[in-house]
Amino acid sequence: MAGLGGIKGLVLLLGIVSQASGSTITVSIFTVTSKSTVLRWSKYEGALSYKVTASLRNTQVPVVFASFGQNTIMGSVNSLNPNTAYTFRVEALGSHMNMLTDATVDGSTAPDVPTIVMASSKESQRITVEFTSVSGATSYILRAETNDGSFFSEISVPGSPGTVTNLQPYTDYTLSVMSVNSAGRSQPSVSVEAKTVLPAPQLNTSSPSNSSILVKWEPVNHAVLYSLSIIKDGSYSKISLNTTETQVHFPNLEAGTKYCIKGNAWSPESIPGDDFTVCQITRPPNPQSIELLVTSIPDAGIVVSWDPAQGAEQYVALSLTGQNCSSSTNSCTLIPLSCGEINSVTVIAINQAGNSAPSYPVQVISFPCPPQPIWVEELVPGNCSVKWSAVPHAEYYTTFIKSDDGIEGMCNSTELYCQFHCHCGYSYIMSVFAHNHAGQSPPGPLLNHTTLPCCPALTTVSAASWETLMMEWSPVRGADLYETRAVDANEVILCNDTAPRCALSDLTCNSKYSVVIIPCNDVSGCNLTCSPQTHETAPCMPKITGVSQTNTSSSSVLVSWTSDNTAANYTVSVIGTVGDPHKCHSNGSSCLVSNLPCGSVYEVSAIASTSAGESMPSYTFPLETGTCCSDSLTVSQVTQAMTNVTWSPANGAQTYIASLSSPRGHAQCHTMETECVMGCITCGTNYTVSLEAISRTGHKAECTYHGFSASQCCPSGIRLYRGTNNTLIVRWRSSSALTKYTAEVTGGARTHACSPEPGSYTCTVSEIVCGQVYSVVVAPLNSDGSKVQFCNSRLYSVTCVGSRVGMVLYQGKR
């Protein structure tokens, strides 16, 4: 023991370490108690020992010191006062106990150790500890542990008393307490022993009936007796009992009432353990006043109602057919509900305890099923009956009828039918409902009945063609299709169409047909009661057997034909390319068509007509009348032996043969034109002119015109001689002594002419200028005095002898 100023010190070596030395030293407080503080510092190089002192805060006088070796870096300073502030100094000392360096740190000790006054247990998992308060303590720590070390617990509490929790029932514990401030905790107090009480029995309750409660529990270890009490909710009287058994039955209780049961166990030391309370409601009483109502809104079902039962939380209604519904009120609906069934219903009440006994069953008859099948009978047109089979449990029936024009009807009946007036061509939707005291049946099948369509009235019948009748009528109600049927002695013609018109084609001509329009639809079929009408077809087409002319120049033709028609009138048309047709009429087998122009091509056809109309025109028969003669014909002479014949076109002619005939010769040409040139004409001869006009089929017209006289022949042997006094003498030869000639000498821009009397063949022209070339023409004169133009001219040159006419030289023809 060593001291400074009579102060005691205690050195405690807490740790020896080996570490690298430093140039400074640091110190910190590691832990404190009520009377000690453990310091920690860093090793200082060269230090052989360390000195630790403690002095009261704000004083320099140490009250405690301790020394430690050179390898110690942690040490304890003891004999301090509880809950006191100190300044701690650590000095590093050299080999001569000289201080090398030092460091200080401020700190405080923990409060003083408290004392336990009492420890007791009133709950199986808790012990309450009462202890003395300590100055400077901010809180306390309760420590509980078992002797075998299997349990250790520390709980912080603000003061006394404090409770240790999470303990085991009926178990011995050692308890101590420590005070705590900001510096740390004190040493544990002197310990005490305490035992926890028994745990409470875990009561399990049930209500076997609506007048009893059964309580059961598992045995509690170390328990020697059990105490139970029961009290009705809202009451102040209770029933208590003690038992060593593990179950108790409480009878004679109220139905649907809540009871609370409390129980606890007793230890061998006669100390009561934890108590446990459980509340149990008894089962509810049987539901009373059960009422049933059949409903169909929103779904078909049975509405079940009852009087509320005491303590019931839920109700369940059960039907004999297996449906059920539940409710927390006093009604529910059993769905689905089938039509036509007899059912019985019971109700049970339910709460936490269980179900009540079922109520007395109540019987109900549901609404009837809808009648089916339903059908319509229309024995008399316009009177319909809806019929159906009987439905069990039905008291009467309601039939709803609605037509497609929106009109609705209804009838009630206890019979199995309902009559109503139905119109042709209408569609009706019908449904039948059965009724009883429970209500109306569900909707049954809808019956859609469409009556036969109405018979149409023919409006027009027209002949679309010779063998086709166009039938048109007004549309009728309810018809989707019309079948037009035409029947004669030999055949049946059918025409089906959705439109109110039909063309009956390929009919036999000149026949009477019985025609009926049968309206049909897809639903009700066809109306076969419509009346037929008789219609006649147009007459048959006649066949032309012959067209004859009396001769080729005839303007009339006789047309003959054959036909199967009876009592028909016939019209024959002779149609050309221009102009109106020529016609004749007859009720026999031939007729005569007159006044046909020549040179025309016709088509001949015949038509038969009766009151039913006209037949098809017969096949045409070709007709060609004789060719016409040309209206005009002109013959002009081109040369002495050649003529040009022209004529106007002749109707119907394709080719022509023109002829010039005389006793001295004959000339002819065959052409398609309206002119031709003919040679080998003898001059000075009279010719007969004729023209044959020939059609393309070979028909001929022989036409004769006025005669043609060829002009006189041109003279021959023409010579030009020099005369006296500048004159020239022209001479020629001629075979006709009656022909008059003219001679023309042209030259020097002048023409010199002379015409001798017939029979003279010499002519003199005067005032001739020599040195000129002269053209000389000698031609006969026609009867009208005109000159024949086709005679040749000759050229002569007239030389001069001085100023007089010299030699005349012939230079040839021009």
C-alpha cells in the first residue's frame, strides 16, 4: 500500500500489450462502476512505467493513484466515491521516474448500489421488485436469472417498483438491481429469491344446446384445485364453484344469451394463479312464425321471412329440393325456384355457439310452368285459335297476341285455347302464360304464326312478245314469292319471282291458258285458293308459200301463205328500201298487192292478228319488180366512126346493153356505167337506138329511143392551090352530092372561110398573105348549119414571090 498525502491507492493490471510506440499519449475511459474507473491509453516510446491519478473535478490534488508497467495500456482506479466527477491523468515515466509526457480525461463514477425491499409474483410471467432509490441515478436495471443459468434477463426501469417480464410460470428466480447514470451502472445489489405463480387454465367453451354451456381445459402443472365462476352478460349475480376436474357443464341457461366464465388454478402452497376469462353465447332458439312468398323479381324464388331469434347472428333457410339462402336479417330468398313444384322450407338460426334446431317445415306450391307446346289452328280463313296442353297447378291462362302492324291483343281463359280474328298476309307473335295463387308462369316459347298471303288481283296483262305474256299485279301482304302458273290443254308453264310481275315465256301461239297467281312465303307456304283467269296468246306466225307476178312488167303480185290460226285476219306488207310499204288484207290464205313501182327490191311478210294480239311476222320473202327504163338517152358523135352514148340511171338496173342498129351495120356495148363509147359507126347513116336495163338478178327491161343519124363523112383528097391576086383555091372529093361543106383557111391571125353550094367541091379564099403557114379544114355542115368538128386539118406554107403568093407547100396533118 503506498499513498500520497495519506490517500490510499490500488494498482490493478488489466492488460499487457505490445504495440508500436508513439510520440504522444492519448487516454480514454473504458468503463466505470460506483467506486472504480477503468482507463485506456496509448503506449509511449521510451516509457518504463505509467502513473494514473484521480482528482476531484476542478482541483489539482490527486485523491487516488495507481502505477503500471511499461507494457500496460489499460488499468483501473478504485476506492472512488459513487456519483462523483473526477479528472484522470496518465503520466509516462522514464528510467529515473521522470515524466516524459502526460494526458488527462474527465469522467464520473456510477451511482451507489440500491437495496431490494421486496420481490413478489401475482402473474405467472411477471415478478414485481421494490427497491430503494439512489441519489444521482437516472434509471435502474433489474436482473433476473435462474439457478441453473438457463435464463438471464436485464430490464431497464425508471424507478421502484419495477417488473421483470417474459418469465416462466411457477419457476424460482434470483433477482438483483443496479443503478444507472450517464457514466455507467453500479454493482448489482444483494440478490433475493422469488417464484412465479401458476398459469391460468385455458378455458374452451361450447354450447351443446340453446340452454347449456360446456367448459373444458387442459390440466395445469402443479395445480391442486380449480375455481370457476359464471355470470350472464348484463347481470350482477354469478355462480362460483371449485373442482379438481378439467370440465364443468352449466345447465338451465337462457337461449341466445352471452355468459362470461372466469377460472384459475391453485398451487400446492395455496397460492392462486393467473385467472382466465372467456365469454360464450348459448345457441339461439328455434325461429318462429315462418312465412313463404313466391316471387319472380328479380329472379324466381321463394321469399322466406321469420321472427327474429334471441342472440341469432345469421339465419339459413333450407328447402326440401336442396336450395338454401342465408341472411343476417329476418328474411332471405331461395333461388332458383323451378316452376310447377311443391316444396317445403325450414329455417335455422346461427350464432357463434352454433345452429339452432330447425323450425317446423312450411309447404309452398310454386308458380306454374309455361304451357308448351302451343300451336295455331285456322280451320276457317280469318278465324284462328291458339291452343296448348294443360299445365299442372295452373288455375287460368293468359294469351298475348301481337300482329306485325303493332296491334296487340289479350285474352284470359280457363280453357286450353283462345280464339282471335286473323287476317291474310299477317304475322302474329303469341305467348301463353299460366297463373295460380303463387303468380304467373315464366315466359314460355314464342309462337310466330304467319297466315297465308292474300290473293293478288291482276292489274294488267300485256303481250311482251308474240309468245310471252307479261303479268303485273299489285303486291300483296305477306307474300315473299309469287308463283305464276299457266295451263293449257298440253302443258303447264311456271314462273317464280319475288317481284309482282312475271313474264310467261315460250307459250304456244293461238292457245287459251288458265292463269293463276299463287302467293307464297317461307313460313306458311302458298295460298292455293286464288282464282284463275283465262288469257289467249297471239296467233301463230303464217308461212308465205309463194309470191307471183303475172308478167315481168306487172305492177301487182299475188302473195299466198299457210297458217294454223283460226279466225285470224292477215296483213301482207311489201316493204322496200324507201317509201311506205304496200299492204293488202285478207282473212283467207292469199291477197293481191298492186301498184308496185318498177326496178324495186322488196321484202314480203305476213302478220296474223286476233283479239289477243298480233303474231310474229312471217319469214320474209324476197321480191324484185322489173327494171325501169332510163328516162333520157343521148348519142353524140366523137369521131367519124365513133359515138358516145349516155343515159340516166334506171331504177333496179345493175348493167346496161346499149345498141345502135342500121341496115348498114350494128354497134353494141355492155357496161355497168351510164355511158359507153361505140365504134364502127358509118358516117351519114341513120341508126335505131335501144337500151337494155338488167337487174342484179337478171330481170331485163328493153327500152327503145329516138333514132340517131351519123354525121356526113369528112371529104377526102383535100388540096390547096395558089390562085390569082393573092388567093388560094381549096379542092376536095365527096361521095355525097347533097352535102354542103365549109372550108376554113387560118393563118396570120386570120381565118378565111368559104362554103360552096352542095355538089360543088371547090372554094376560093382571098387576101392571103404570103410567107405564112396556113391550116386548112374542110368539114360537112349539119342540117342545123353547124360544122362537123372531127374533120382533120392540114398545114400548108405559102411562099412569097415578091409580094405576091408564091409556091404552096404541104406540111402534113395536125
